[in-house]
Amino acid sequence: MVQTAPVSAFLWITAVSLAAWCWLLLFQGFFWRTDVRLPRRREPDAWPSVCVVVPARDEAAVLPASLPSLLAQDYPGRAEVFLVDDGSADGTGELARALSERHGGLPLTVGSPGEPPAGWTGKLWAVRHGIALARAREPEYLLLTDADIAHAPDSLRELVAAAHGGGFDVVSQMARLRVESRWERLVVPAFVYFFAQLYPFRWIGRERARTAAAAGGCVLLRAGMAEKARIPDAIRHAVIDDVALARAVKGAGGRVWLGLADRVDSVRPYPRLGDLWRMVSRSAYAQLRHSPPLLLGTVAGLALVYLVPPAAVVAGAAAGSAPVAVVGALAWAVMTGTYTPMLRYYRQPLWLAPLLPYTAFLYLLMTVDSAVRHYRGRGAAWKGRTYARPGAVPDEG
């Protein structure tokens, strides 16, 4: 009886993991489906004016692959690009002007905001400067897009038509991230999968749902709503600025839509695990509101949901306990099945799906590392600036 008690306890734990996966499969907004794309589009009778705001800090390596795609937008209305060079040391501003002269297209203005004052995190100070420049043109919409995002020629047109047709104040697309290196293939699709699990896209688009999120690389924002919701001033402390923006808009009574992109791509490479690790760990603990109880709950939850199923298969086989192994295999199968649509979206081999527990373990370690960095005084980081705590003064170290 003493020997079977641990097996029986592990069986119950594994059964809870299976129950969690059944719940996630059916009741978490069908997060695992990848069919949430741009909503119904209806072209306006008169195309509204749009200003594109691009915050950029040391982006010379990616601008040649991204900025020409913005300048080449096939948009029937008036559109203009404002690139804000946020203290770059690599000639980002000069390169942007040269690319504009070489490629032509939409008018480009390059501005510089100076050093951010205390309390402004990440790129939001640059976004504020860009929006201030854009307001002189009195646009109806603002497209906030990162310097590493390449847009198809009809991207702006499609975004505006979707916002107009659906009556949305924010239309955001999760850009397709690069998946070329071995580590990108292993980690990147899971990043989007986990994001969708936290913020199911179907829930975000519902008018009365509390769930709110956006993808910072591609956000079309109604200018009037930006003023009403005090964007970006109201979210200047936010490390995860895209989610904070969506919450501020919903809090001001606006409507938000978020889905996967078909022809909006990130050109930024993350060839090594360390590159991806820094991308995740810079903001993971901020996602948990710097709360030790939430951190412990997240670690326990990740272990229960993602690590227990494969451990049960191995332990059940080793202990000769068929029930433990079978229940673990069922939970692992559900997990694998929910991940395959994301791998298909990223055009990756499906044999990567059973490796999701390993990837989840990496994310668990990244989250713990994010907390460790926070308590060591480093906190979140963006382009060489670190923020030891919300509202901290940026440090150029």
C-alpha cells in the first residue's frame, strides 16, 4: 500500500492536468484556432487620412527590409509616415531619409523626441512624439507600427476597411514572426500560442468582453479614441504597452479587434536562444504585475498543464502503471492537437507539436529569470534602457 500511494497521488495530479486541457480546449475562447483574421471589410465612400507612426531606436539593420514597404502602401486616401528616431547610435534617422529618397512613395518625416523623462517606458515616449507630429495633419486614424514590421502593399487599405466595416477603434494584427533558425522554429510559434491562450482573440473582439489586447507591431488606432483614452500618456508606465493600449481603449468605451496577420511580417531575426530569451524575459514578470504569488501560481500552472503529461507517460511506464501512462498520454495528445494549428500557420513541421512541453519549460525558466532580474534591480529592458520598477527613471546602462 505504501508503494502504490505515490502512484495513486500522481494519477490524480495527471487527471487534473487532463481536465485542465479539456477545459482549455473547449472553454478558453478556442484560443488554439488560427482562423481569426481581419474582420469583414467595407471600403468607405471617402478614404480617411492616416498617419503612420514608427518608433525606432537603433533599427538600421532592419529598416531596409521594412520601411520601403510602408512607403509603398497603395492607399487611396491621404497617408504620411512619421519615423521617430529615439536616440539611435547607428544612423537610423539618416538611413530612413536615404531610403525615402531612393524608394519614394508616401511622404516621410523623421523626428527626434530627445531623452524620455522619468516614468516613460519602452518606445512610448517616441510614440508620443510621433502622435504629436501627426496631429498637425488632423488624421482620422493612426497606424502604430514597429520598425521591424514589413507590410504588404494593401496592408493599410485593408486595416482601414476593417476598422470602418466593423466599427472598431483599434484593429491590430499579430505580425507573423520570423521562423528560420532552429530556435525560432521551436520557440516563436509557441510564443504566439501562449499569447492567444492568455488573450483569446475571439474574446477581444466582443463588445462587452473584458479581455483586451493588441499586438504592438501593427495597431490601427482611431485618432479621436487616442485622444479620448489619453494614448500614450495614460499608459506611459506600461512595459507591455500593446496590452495596456487595448485596455485603455476598452476602458474608454472603444471597440478592439486583434487577430493573426496574413501579410504583415516581422523581419527581426532571433537566431540564438539568448535572443529569444531576452525578448521574453524583459517583460514576463511585468505581465504578472511583479507579484510573487502570481509568479508561484504561474510556475505551478505551467508545470501542471505542460510538464505533468509527459512526466506521467514516462513515470507510468517506469512504474508499470497503465492508468498513469494512459491519462498522461491523453493530456499530452490534447496539448499536441491544440498546438498543430499554430504550427501550420507558421508552416512548420508537425513533429514539433509533441515538443511543446520542452518549449513550455523554457518559458517557465524565462519567466523565473525575468523575476530574478527585477529583484536584482534590472527589471524590464528595451533597446538598452532598463526599468528597475514601474515608474523608474530610464537607465542607459
